[in-house]
Amino acid sequence: MSDQHQAPPADGSLHADCANCFGLCCVALPFAASADFAVNKDAGTPCTNLLDDFRCGIHSQLRERGFPGCTVFDCFGAGQKVSQVTFGGTDWRQAPRTAGKMFAVFPVMRQLHELLWYLTEALTLPAAGPVHDDLRKALEDTEALTRGSADELTDVDVAALRHDINALLLRTSELVRAKVSGRKKNHRGADLIGAKLRGADLQGANLRGAYLIAADLRGADLRSADVIGADFRDTNLRGADLTGAIFLTQAQLNAAKGDAATKLPPALSRPAHW
């Protein structure tokens, strides 16, 4: 069985809205030449593909041009929050003196929004009812942090916050997976790189932080599996059932390989490259 739910939230605030962002992921974050990026780029340096209007000049060709890493990044809506709320719609080109602070705030906001995503999802899960009050309080407190000033945001102890919220998310996971009958597999943090798991019964499994890079999960049953932090780069999910998977994100799907037969939670999209 699976605990059916919709990914959060309906208002789109935790989904990237690039049209209202000042290209922050293309400037604030560094990347190194690798299979994910064609070139090196330092933090705070605009990507050479960033246009004057903050759009990507090769957006429709990122994978073909050697930038697949860009296609799997998700800011969870942090970009537009920093751009339009924290800095009131004034971009770093108009006000260069704000650039350093804006670029420092963005990765903090991104982590806060990721936590908001997980907390919001957890609150849609009926089985997590016993911790809904604590989850709601954590969500309200975290949302309040995102409304702080730039200085307040850079002072947030994100590691401590993640530690506290993770305890709630772990309890949520335990409650949801307990609804699945039978013995559940525990692969938390496991090295499953290249593992041959075709057709595996992973229903209700603990896959938190598992390394599933290039693993073969064709036709596998991942309903109600906890996949928070699992690395799905080049994971073969063709024909797999991910309906009801706990804490699955669009970025994880974008990093994987799938097809029309891959079953997804209703609110997540089938990646274009599948």
C-alpha cells in the first residue's frame, strides 16, 4: 500500500520561478568542469551563458552543450524569494553593492526552502498525524526565517535547523512506512552505485541518503519508500513505481533515467529528456 499525497504546495511558492529571479543560481554558485558542467566557474561570477535579462542563453540545449548539472538543480523557489522579497526587486546589476550579500543569502534561502518543501509534504501525509502539530510549528518557524533581512538570513544556523527538522521528518517516515505490511528493507546511506535491483520490492524501504548512481531499478516498486537525499544520478527508473515515494523531489527525477511507464507522484513532472 502507499500513502498517496500531493507534492507541496499549491501556490507554487516552493517551485522555481526563473522569470522573477535575478539568475542567482547562475551567478552565486560555483561549479567545476566535469560530466555535469562544461567549464569551471567561481562563486559570484556570472555564467557566460547568462543573458542581460537573467535568462539562460542555452536553456533548451543545456544537456547537449555539456551542462546537465543545470537541468537537475532546483532552488525550491529560493531564487524569487531572495530577488523579490529579501532584496525588494532590486537586482545585483542595478545595485552592485548588494551583490555579495545577495549571493551569500541565496544558498541559505535555498536550504530553508528545501526544508519547507519536506515539511509541507509531511503535513499532507495522514499517517504522520501524530507529529502534525510539531511539523506545522517547524514549518511556521522556518517560513518566518525566510522573511528575515539579509543579515538575519546569513546568521541562520542552518545545520542546527536541519538537525532538528530531520528528526521530525524521520519520525514522519517511520509512521508512513509502518503502514506497509511485511519487512521493509533498510538501505539508509547504502552504497548502491550500479546495483542491479531490477524489479526489486522496495516498497516502504528506507533509502535515505542512499547512493543509487547508475543503479538498475527498472520495474522496481518504490511506493512509500523514503528517498530523501538519495542520489539518483543516471539511475534507471524505467517502468518503476514511485507513486507515494516519500520526499521525492523533481531534481532527483531530473537526474535519473525513466520512460513513459515510470509511475510518478501526481504533482511531479516527467522530465523532458525521458
